[in-house]
Amino acid sequence: MLLENKVVLITGASRGIGRATAIEAARQGADVAINTFRDAEAAADVVAEIERLGRRAVAVDGDVALPDSAADFIDRSVQALGRVDVFVSNAGICPFHAFLDMPVETLRRTMEVNLHGAYFMTQAAANQMVKQGDGGAIVAISSISALVGGEMQTHYTPTKAGVHSLMQSCAVALGQYGIRCNSVLPGTIATDINKDDLSDPAKRTYMEGRIPLGRLGRPEDIASVVAFLASDMAGYMSGAALLVDGGAFANFQ
Ligand code: NDP
């Protein structure tokens, strides 16, 4: 029960890593508010799963790229669950595309969802925590892409480096309020975000072969690390990045 009676807010929690993190938080004893985007059915399913675990849950629809969504998510979560102890910035997109003919709109949208969205949401959550006056924990889902490049991800990798940088600066800005800020850098986790990219069996086998632990990651592999960073067990961690990649980054030679 790492998060017993805490209130945890997570963006982009209709599926993938966000969904697994929401459910893990509930398993660890938290009430959970999820931000979802467009998919009301998936949101209702996550809420039901959390309630089955005996915890309270609320879903708030909103596009993280819009500044107003952030205030709305925090306000409605606080109305429903009373406060914010933990905020997880997870929502993200990765529309794979080559560099030389990258459409301006694809670049702009990826920046706005992944980086601006993380900024607006983190800022709104931090303001609520400062108002409460007893600290908090913020965890952002960055990526191994913050450390390495990707041919079809020139618009995406800078956002993930930016998200980690945001956590470092927020750790400095918010330490005086007892708010810890850290990032998690997942390796390749099998979710919808890379389903098409990994649908080629040869590519999937190649990727698995590069991972010392011999398999792609699962959303639950990330959820448990987020729960740890959000918990008091990580009480002296701030501005840190945890790479969760099955050893892939170390396996260069
Ligand atoms: P998924 O595509 O499975 O899930 C992405 C989630 O983000 C969905 O719930 C989606 O909602 C939501 N989302 C997308 N755009 C918005 C928006 N504008 N506003 C609010 N929510 C939005 O991907 P993952 O679970 O894999 O990705 C989660 C995070 O993990 C991302 O930040 C990604 O960059 C990061 N990551 C993933 C890795 C991987 O290998 N899977 C590796 C490293 C990092 P909807 O269902 O409505 O589209």
C-alpha cells in the first residue's frame, strides 16, 4: 500500500501506460482521477476497474494541449476527491514520420500535446499542491528517447527530452514547497503508440533481441516504478530520471 489514501491524478489514462498506472495507484490504496481524451467508453472502463478495487475514481475529459483543460482537470478532480497528492503527466502522442518532409501540423501538435500539455498540467497541479501547503509528488513520463535519437521521431524525441528537463526545473522551483518532481524514461513498451511500428515481425524480433531482458516492456513495468516515485519511499528523490528499459540503453556494443 505505497499510496494509501493519497489522491493521484493522471493524464492520458484511457489506455496504455496511463491506464496501467491509474489501476496500480488504486491497487496501492489511492483514489484516482484520470484525464481522458475523446474515449468516454475507455474512461468509464478504467473508473469501473478502480472502483472494483474499492477506491474512488473520476474521469475528466480534456485535450491536454489546451491550457484550460489543466485548470478544469485539477478543479474537477479536487471537487470529486478533495485534494491532489500526486500528479502523473503521461498523455502523449508519437505519429511516426520522416524528418525531411515533416508536416508543420504534425510537428506542432506533437509539441503541443507532449510538452505544452505536460507544462500546463504540471503547473496547475503544482498550484493546487502549493495551496494545500503539505507538499506532493509529480512524475512525468519522459522516454528513453530523451537520451537517444530516432529517424522517424525527430518531432517526438525533443518533447521527451523537454519533459525530463521540465521535471528538473520544477524540482528546483518547487522544492521549497516540499514538492518532488521526477521523470520515468520507458524503453519500448508494447502499447497502441507503437503497435503499427512493431507490427512487422522482423522489426519486433530485432527490437526484442536488443533488450537484455529479452522482451518488450509492459505498461505494468512502468506503472510500478511510477508508484514507487510517487510514494514516500522515494521521499528524498527529486529531479531524478529512472530509465525502465530492460537494459536496452546499456546494450550498445
Ligand atoms: P497510448 O497511445 O497507448 O496512450 C496514450 C494516451 O494518451 C491515451 O490515453 C490517449 O488518449 C492520451 N492522449 C493522447 N493525446 C491526448 C491529448 N491531447 N489529451 C489528453 N490525452 C491524450 O501510448 P502509451 O501508453 O505508450 O504512452 C503514454 C506515454 O508514455 C506517452 O507520453 C509516451 O510518449 C510515453 N512513452 C511510451 C513508450 C512506449 O514504448 N509505449 C516509450 C516511452 C515513453 P486517447 O485514447 O483518447 O487517444
